[in-house]
Amino acid sequence: MTMPTRLLTNGKIWCGLKEGFTEAVAIEGDRILAIGTAAEMAALAGPQTDIIDLGGKLAVPGLNDAHMHLHHYGTSLVQLNLTPESGVRTVQAIVDLVKVAVAAASPGQWILGRGYDHDKLAELRHPTAAELDAVSPDNPVFLTRTCGHTTIANSLALQAGGIGNETPDPFGGKIGRTDGKPNGLLFENARDPVRAVIPPATEAELMNAIEMGGRKLLSYGITSVMEAAIGINGGEVELDAYLRAREQNRIPLRVTGTLMGDLERNILDYAQSKGLVTGVGDDMFRIGPVKFFTDGSAGAGTAWFSIPYENDASNYGVRCLTQEQTDELTLAAHRAGYQIAPHAIGDAAISMVLNAYEKAFAELPDPDRRHRIEHCGWHVPDDLARMKEMKVIPAGQPTFLYYFGEGYHTIFGNERPQHCYPFKTWLEEGLHPSASTDCPVTSPDPMPCLYAMVARQSDTGKPLGTAQALTVAQALHLYTYEAAYGVHDEERKGRLIPGQLADIAVFDTDFFSVDPEEFLTAKCLMTLLGGEVVFRADPA
């Protein structure tokens, strides 16, 4: 047998759901060479083999965040951090951060921020344009709620987007109003006029964001991601940034890129002109599915449901597309050979997507296209059978249970949250569900995600369908193998078996032998990508 270039030994190494544990892993180049007992692997080592002593720590396949926004995450690292985890717990705290940013900015410079959650602010409300105007009279302000589907803009930003007292709500969007006048809140498509006038990021800035965000993800043990929306804000330049970053070896981890194919935000013609369809690329950057939006987010009250929200009997959410538009977008991508991954959270949106898939498969059958539904938060029971029939993959976010579970109880009452994101049912029914964070919607830290899958509780202890709790092995399976399966990559990565890529994460906590609460403080100690150590925690 070939001599290994690196050997990991003296640890608890989880290789996969079916494979279980091993004592040591031998690596040759960027691939797993062999797995077995410490003695067996030691016998393979030669004088040039680099031996890493795991010191009894847990090693698993590199984690794969199956739905997140890499370049947006990198960009968010240099914008105002409004997340609850950063200490932003009041409207005044948001206003104060804007005030500080304005003091350092030139007049007219945009003030951008992201991550506030009005459900976790003491006032239980969004900031208002008037409050932002008071500290930013000369700078347009545009702050995005944690979900990414709602923003608050000050008056200058509204004016820049041409939004005034007489501006009607667009289809698929809603302008927040107080006494008939815009109050700064913009939901879904109503944000587009303002976003259109914000100076776009350059290709160089996007490349920096990709690199910065990717290096940060490696420190969490994340070695692969599905970038969930290339072209959503910057159009073609976002795709160019990924292609150029790959040429310059500036993508730090493996990326499958989802291309925007929505009504307005659509780069498919450009991608096809370059021959970029699903599957094209290499192990560092590969083209994945096509995405469009059918509704909003539950936390923002814009996910589209067939029954109203508990806290507002007039609200069914926001429908971003008609059935006809959904059919047209689906057929166009399906005919062109793309996998499809539309955003749909509410049951009405999910049903609409499945209707479109049925029409697409009737015209052009393809038993292994692996069309997806991103989020797939709440679906009616009958749609489970339709998903199985068409082998549709539900790509949910366990981290939503942790961060937004308290809010789900507020807007839906105590019963409906028990039926959201049924990962156990999906897994047992063979639907290949994956795990992800939707970062920067939530933190990319995988620990709350693992905790939510196993404990099915919010960060405040609210239960969310405890019958859907997974075992630790099942949870890791969703975060590794199933995430790879979701983008046709399960033969290359997701398990520690001979022939697969040597992507490995080592943690300071044995998830298999502690209470789930201890997951939340666990840290990554080491990350290997293609057999190379790309992250080591500071020994201190």
C-alpha cells in the first residue's frame, strides 16, 4: 500500500453514520488512504509521514454548511454588527451604533448594518426611520434584520430609492407605514428600489469578502458550503468574483455556488454563456443549483402560509411569485439542465414549488436531478408524499430552531412551532435533509445547529417538536454526508473512507458522551482541508 503523507491517531474518529468509529486515519495527498486501528495505521507510516496525535479528541468529517451566503458573511464582517450575540438588545443600542458610524463617515456615505432581531430587543419592535434620522441626518442608513428579508431605512435612504407617501406596495413586498406614511420598514421586494441605489461592491471587494469569510469558517471546522445566492445583489459581478477568486486560489474552502434565476435578479443567461451549469467546476468551486424566492421569512412575518399568523389574523405572509411565474422559472432552469433550489418557507409557498416541479418532471423526467426546497419550514402532510415521489431534498436550517424558536411561539402560538422543520421524518422517509445556518442570517457557528437537531429547543428553552430530535450521529450525518448528497458530491466528501477527500474537523468536546447543552461551548481545535492543516486553535 502507498505510504501515507499524514496520519491522525490516538483519537475518537467518527467516519460516518454507517461507518461508525475508528482509531486512526491515514491520508495520502488530499485523500483518505485507509482507516483502522492505531496499530494498523502505524504500520503503514514511513519516515516522512507526519503523525498528528489527537490526544483523545473527537474528529469528524469536515462540516458542510448546506445553505449559507459566503460573500455576504464576509461583507457583514466589515458592516455594523447588530446581532443579539454582539450585545445588541435594545433599539437604543442600534441607534447608538449608527451614531458612532456616522461620526466616522463622510456626509452622504451609506451606513449599512445587519443582524438585529426585533423579537430579541427589549422593546419587541423594529427601529424607526425617525430614530435613525435623529442621529444620521446626512447619511442614508439601511439596516437588515437577521433573516435578510426585512430592512429599516432612514428618510434619506427612502428618498434615494424614490419611496414616498404615495408609493404603492409592490407585488411581493410591503412598505411599512405609520399614519399612512412610510416608517422606514421595507419587506421583501419593497427593498429593491433602495438596494438598487446603494453603491455595489466591486469584484475586488467581493473577493476579499469571500476570502475573509472562508478563513473564518475554517475556524469552525467547516470545510464546505453551498453558497446560496450568487447574483442576488451584485448580479454578474458576484459570479465573476467567485471565478476570479478560484483562479487566484483565494477561496479558502470548498464552495458549491447557487445562481440566482429569479424574475429580476437572474444571471442564468450570463452563466450559460460561460458554459456554467450544475456540476461544472472542480473540488474548490463548482456550479450548483438555481435559486428564486417564492416567499419571505417566518420571523419577519413574510413566509407565505395557507392559514394566517396567530398574532395577526390578517397576515398570511408575502407571496413573491405567482404559480405561473414559478412554473416559468422552474421550467427554464430544468430545461437548461440545472438543479433547482427555490426559497420556500410557508406551506403555501412549498406547495406552489411542488406544483411547478410536477410540471417540469412531466415534460422532462430526470430521476436524479435532486431538486431542492431551501428552508422548507412548514409543509402540509400531503406534500411529504409529493416530495418523496419526486425525490425533492428539504434543505432546512436547524439553527433557526435555536435562534428563532422563541419568536415562532410568539407569532404562531405554541402548537404550530411543534411541526416546523421535521428533520427526523425527512431522514426516515429518505429525503436526504441537510443541515445549515443560512449565515449571516444566523451565526455560522455549527454548535447551535447541532444542539437544535439533538435537543429541539430554542435558546430560551422553548420546545419545537421534540419528537423530531435526532441522535448525535444522525445530526452529524446531516452536516456531512447529506449536505454533500444535496449537491451531488457524496462520492467525493462527507465521510472518512478511502478515496474521499481528507477534510476533517477536530473538536475539544466529544458530542457523543456529553449533554447537548455542552455542545454550545464546544470549539474546533483543528481543521484539515485536502489533508492539509488549514486551522489550528491557539493553544492558549
